[in-house]
Amino acid sequence: MNSIEKLLEKLKPSWEEQERYGHIASKIVESLQNQCRERGIDADPVLVGSFAKDTNLRGGDLDIFIRFSRSYSTTELEKLGLELGRSVVRNSRARYAEHPYISGTVEGVKIDVVPCYRIDKSSEMVSSVDRTPLHTKYVNSHLSEEQKDDVRRLKLLLKSLDVYGSEIYRNGFSGYVCELLIDMYGSYHEVLRSFSEARGRIVIPAGSPSASRFTSPMVLIDPCDDDRNAAASVSLESLSKLKMAARLMLNGYDEVMLQKTHRVNDLDPGSRQTAFRIFRMPRPDLVPDTVYPQATKFRDVVMSILREGGFLPISSAVDITTNIDVLIECERDVVPRVIQHRGPSVDMPNSIDFLMKWRERNVLRGPYIIGDRLYVDIGRDCTVLEECVMKSIGKYDIGKNLNQYRGEIRILDPLKDREQLSSKVVELFMNERFPTSAKIEGVDHLSTGEDL
Amino acid sequence: MNSIEKLLEKLKPSWEEQERYGHIASKIVESLQNQCRERGIDADPVLVGSFAKDTNLRGGDLDIFIRFSRSYSTTELEKLGLELGRSVVRNSRARYAEHPYISGTVEGVKIDVVPCYRIDKSSEMVSSVDRTPLHTKYVNSHLSEEQKDDVRRLKLLLKSLDVYGSEIYRNGFSGYVCELLIDMYGSYHEVLRSFSEARGRIVIPAGSPSASRFTSPMVLIDPCDDDRNAAASVSLESLSKLKMAARLMLNGYDEVMLQKTHRVNDLDPGSRQTAFRIFRMPRPDLVPDTVYPQATKFRDVVMSILREGGFLPISSAVDITTNIDVLIECERDVVPRVIQHRGPSVDMPNSIDFLMKWRERNVLRGPYIIGDRLYVDIGRDCTVLEECVMKSIGKYDIGKNLNQYRGEIRILDPLKDREQLSSKVVELFMNERFPTSAKIEGVDHLSTGEDL
């Protein structure tokens, strides 16, 4: 039995768990129905999400949407939605995505109650939550029992690759994308075969005319909404990880692939003889889906400043758990003052301009010719890493919530400031490894992050 | 009057000088003729070189060839040639090119007396000196008086660019190449126009079928020998310098171009914050034409070892005056232990091999995926410049006369070993500048280096 089968055996919910969840869900739905009838509210509760589609993993949550008639204003919908939600969930807390919703627990199960509008097709949609019941309906009318287990297999594979989840900061595959992939390719095995053979960009359905509007590495047209790329959150890295994993699985390396990685924490940044820096700023009190893309933008900007400055950045890691922490490893933290500036070939008409321009300046050497090309050795403005970044960062946009902190960046050297060596971002960096299955160990570590 | 005209006025030989040279030449030729007749030697002396072609500059030398009948063996030719040469030249000294010849002075004028075979066409040639009288004949029957001054103009321009001379180590244009260029393009101005408009490789005559056999940046088929590229010694740099200079001259920058450069010796290698090293080995007691190409090969090999090793070499200089000195400037003399090794794209079939190979080794980090590509961080063998070069150099061929010294290379740091700062090679490096006219100041500094 291969490793995914072992995981499935361990992490597919038992009959008892499913029955218990079903019982809780029915009670809530019934209570909501009664209240709506009693209060004359034109709304009906509906169970959605992975439990409703029977594609859930152990220890998941329950998602109940209350579909309101389009006759309600959004203000009314939000007010009534929160009221109804609070009435059925203990320890409830209002949360805010596109619209507010209620989150809490019932008998130890995490429950989200989300108000939305009742629509028949996506063109009537007011906000994206309105479409979610259509997804549940689509999946339930298209997938067989066996295919639903294949969805679970695919989710487990993606979890083991740490690319599962619809949250933007995961850059990964949502539960709904898994369901569509199994639907479109027919089975888990066919999904693997298809990704293992794919080259470059993925477009599903192949040759789809609407695909040209999307620029993401993976395009999967939502059958409930032609205008939507269901796989928009899948980054090039995440897509690459699935392709690579699929190839490994089909070539007999699945045991290797899912075995726990041996060498975690025996890696020593100091032995690399490079320059590490943590660029740290306060973390705004906003959801990860808002903060993470700005943090990666910040990382990209600093990487590009460092590249331009000659510090030869190698790679990076980003953590937003408590602060915004961007770790960047560079080959060096001091660069020579001289930089060899490459000019045009002597065959180019602008070679005269280059020569006359630099001849009149106070250069370090030249202009001179190597091969057929002009060069001049000029001096850099900044030769020290910290100075280079702080001098330039103000000129770049790093996102509307982070821009305010550009002047407050702290630059830490984890090799000097040894307590930083245990930061999460250093751990993330040093443990970067493909494939790794350190993420899946059991129910305790599962954060399902299901697509609603 | 432009700068080349000023130089020509200064450096074209006066009537008096030409008459004095003619008188000396006649005396020598006459004396050689008499001796041949008296001793029954079937040979005739002939005046060749730039004086014979009236394309000489001030203070040049005289070249007299003694053309022997093909009935003499090369041993006889060499013996008789040296005897005859010694009889006409004071302070004579035998020198050895392809054949021995006599070099000395008469009334303060440097004279070379060279024995060769008498031939009518180049196919009968035994050694390349036999062809020289054919060149003299060709030029005298093709160039007008005015064109001969144009040859002088071109020579002066090339001298000012430091790319004049047939010696291989100059990588430059010989006197004969100048004469052929004026012959083929008609005038100095047309040569400039043609080079200023040229892109990439130069082939003269354009579209010549024999050109395909040559790989040099410039091909100029010798009208006296279809099998010969007269411009074989012209390097890409030298060709580029002439193209660039031609463009400057025709765009009104000729004064700028030939003015003396201001900032010589106010350059400080220490201010560059880079790593300089002089790689020094003994200079074999051989002519520059033999030593120089091997020294540049040595330079290329060390540059490539340093590039491969991550030391980021910037540029270099070579001097063979007393030792073989190769100066190389690198961005650093110590590299980090870690090197980011870039693997294939996950789309490539060999991605599995890469992953499995590196997964089992003791790497510093990874394998990991960035974008669609696999990487692994591995450790370098050598992190110190000196060690890196000395460990590898033995594996490379640096020429038959230098290979023996590979184990004896001394690596000097001119910033620590301050007396090395005044080495010629450091001066060459720091003064590298285009255009520069530091070379032409007057007769004293002229080393004509004419093509025989």
C-alpha cells in the first residue's frame, strides 16, 4: 500500500465522525429554518463546504450559509445574518471577509455561519460567497463516491507538499480546485499522470477560449463561472511542486517522497559563510490574505535592491506570524566600490555617446574596450548592505498597509544577534526542502483550510 | 588642420632624411652586389620594407633582403646570409626569426639584413620572408605618391591607438596591412569611412571565397598570396579600436581623440576595494611573438578558473617585459562556502535524477524549488583565491613554453606587497583607456616596428 493510501486510511473521517458532524449540521440547519419561518425572513440555510460534498478530511469544520432573497439590502443581510449566526453557535465571534460572518464551535466542532444572496447562476452574484452554494451543488452532482476519495487523496498529497489551501498566502490549491481536477481528469491517478506530463503553463479545459484573459501559471475555468480562474491562487512554485511530485509518484518514488525528512535543524547558517539579514517591520493587524502578498512584495523589492546593489542575493524566506520578517541570504554584505559598467558594442551608433559621456566624468578607470565592447569602471554609491537598502526602499511601493513602515525597518543579522537564529523565518529558510512531508503527522497538525 | 595632419607634418621623414637613408641603403646594396659577384654567389640584395615603399615614418630602419637562388640549401643560405650581413653592418648581432638574420646599425640607422630565397610567386615560398620582396613590389606598383602619405596617416592613427605593428603580441595592424587598406579603399578617408560603418567581422575583399577558411575578426586576403590572411594578427579589441576611432574622427572628435589623456597615474587601485593579484612566472628567453600568446592563454585560463570559482574577475592586464606578469582584478578573494546550484526545470525529464541525486547527498540546503526550477545549496571545495587557482592550474594547457612553470606561479597582492604597485603590469592596467594618445609624442617615442 503506498504512502497516500496510508495517509487516507488515517485521515479519512470515520463513519462515527461523519454521523456526528451530520447530526450537528442538521440541528443547526433546522434551528435556522425555524427562526426564519417564525420571523418571516425570506432566507434558507444550506450546508456547503467539504463536509457537504463528502470530500472532507478528519477534524474539519462545518460551513453553513444562509441564503437571503435579493430583496434584502446588504446592510439588512449582514445584520440578520450575524443575529441568526449568533443564535446557533456558542463562543461566537464576528469575522470579516467580503462580508461579516459568524465563527464559533458547537460540541467541539468549528462552525462558520455565512450570510449570502440566493442566486441561480454566477452572473447574479453580489459577492463571491454567493457562488459557494453553486460549487457545492456542482460537485455533488458530478462526483462519484470513489472520486470523492480521490479528492481526499489529492488533498493529502497537496498538504504533504504544503501547497494546499485557498488562502492567498499559501499560494496553493483550494479544496474546490481538487474537486474540479478529479472531475475533469476522472481520477487521482489521471490527475497525477496529467501533471507529470505537463510542460509550462496549465490550462483546463485545454484550449479554453476564456483562458487568454488570465495570466497565472495555472488556469482552471470554474464551470459555475466562465469569468473565474478557480486556480488563480496557485503560484508557479506550487504548480511546480505538484508537477514534480506527480512525476515522483508515478516513477516509484512515492515512499521517498512522503517519508519524513531526516535533516531538520542540523543546518547551520554560519557554516555557509554568507550574509544573512532579517528585514523586520511591524505586522499590521489584518488577515494573512491581506498581509502576505504585501510581505512577498516587500521581499521582492529588497531582493531587487540587493541584486542591483551587487550583494548577490541567493534566496529568501518570509514569515508573518508576529512581525513581517523577510530573511534574505546574500553572498556578501559589502561590495567593492568599483563596478564595471558595460557599454554598447563599438558597432552600435550610440558607442560615441557612451565614450564621450564617460570620458568627461571622474571615473575609476577607462573607458576601455574588451572584445568589441566598451566598458568603464565607475564607483558605487553604497557599498554596505544596510545603507543600500535603507537609502532606496522609500522609492518603492511595498503595499498600502506596509508602505508606512518603510522608514522603521530593522535589519538584523542572525549570525551576530544569535537569538534571532531561532526565529521562525530562519527555520523556514533552513528547512526549505522538496519533497518534505514534515507537515502531515496526524489529525493534530491538520489545519484543513477548506474552501468554503 | 586636424590632429593627424599635425602628426604627419611632424613625423613624415624630411627630404634630407630620405636622401641620407637612400645613400646608406645604396652603399650597402652595392657592397653586397660586389661581394656576390666576387665570390660567385647566385644572390642579389634588394631593399624592402617601408623605406623601400616610401611609406616610412621618421627614424625608421632599413631592411635589406638577400635573395638566394633556390639551388642553395637552407644551411648554406643561412651561413652565407649571416656572413654577408656581418660584412656590411657595424655592431652586428645575429637574430633568429624563422631564419637567422643580421641586425645592426650604419651611421646611426638600424639595419636588418635578411637572407631569403628568390621566388616569383608565393607558391614557391620556403619560408614567409621569401614573400616579403613580393609585397614591396606589389605596393610600389599600386600606390600613388598621395596614397603613400595616406598610408603614413593610417599608421599614425593606429600608433596613437597602440594597435600598430605586426608583432603578434601587439595584436595589431602591420605596415603592409595599412598599405593594402589604402590600396583597396583608395584613400585614408575611405578607410575611415568604411571602418566607421562596418558592423561585426571585416572581410576584404568583401565576399571573398577564401575568407571562409579564416576565423579571425578581420580577414584581408593578401593579393600576393590567396592562402594568407594578411590581417591575422588583428585582434577583436584592435579592430574595435580602429572602428571606434574611425567613427570619432568622422564625427568631429578627432582633437578629443588624439589629445593627451589627463589622468594618468592618479588612479589608486586601493580605492577600488577589490582584490588584485599578480600571477607571476619566469619569462622564457624567447621572442615576444612566442611568449605573448602563451601569456594571454595563461591569463585566459586563470580568468576562467576564477570565474568558475566565484571570485568574479573584472578585468586583467598582461606584461612580459621581465617576468610573465598577469594582473587580474576580482571582486573578492574569498567566496562563501555555499553555492546555489541551479538544476533543471521541473518540466524536464531529468528533474527526477537531479532531485534523487542531491537528496541523498550531504548538501547545505534543499533541494528546493523557486519558480519552475530546482535548486540545491552545496559547498564549494575552495573558498580562497590562491588555493583555488593553484589547485586547478595544473589541469590546463597554458602553452608549451609556460606549462613547465605551472607549479612555480607566485601570486602577489600589490595592495599588500606595495613595491609591486609600481610594476609595469599595474601601470598598464590602471592606464587602460580609449582613446589615448600617450604613445605618440615625437620621434623619440617611435618604435616603428615595420612589417618587413
